Amino acid sequence: MTDEQRDLLEQAASIAGSSLASYSIATLVRSAAQSVAQARTLSLSAKDWEQFIFALDAPDDEAWLRLRSLKPVWEDDEIHGAEAPRSH
């Protein structure tokens, strides 16, 4: 951290009436919460929302039916090996 950055943070903490550590943690937590919320939010226009709902409500086509009939890789013993017996 540069001296200028530290001075700025100390000024901001002082204005907020907090210690530098408390101000820094509160600011980091707030920023992290915003980043997580933004990453988990999907925004669609009205047109895109209608297309999304239409796709969800549409019957499955042949490609989806074939895909859903496949065994998931996490259930494939050949890939992951048989589960070892548990000892008590």
C-alpha cells in the first residue's frame, strides 16, 4: 500500500468515525457482498424474459431427451472407480 493510499483510507476512516481496521473491514465486506450479489443476479429485458419463459415451458426436443437419458458422469463407476467399502 502506498503512503497516499494509506492517507486516503485513514482520512475516510476518520470521517466515518472508525479505526482504519474497522473501516477497512466494513468496506471490504460491503464490496464483497455487492460482488457476490452481482455475480448471482441475472438481468433480462422484457423480451429476453419472455423468450426465457417460453423456452422453459416448451416441451423437450429430441436432443434434450437423449441428453437426459445419459447416465451422469458422477454416477459412472468406470470414470471414478467403485466406491471403497467403509470401515467402522
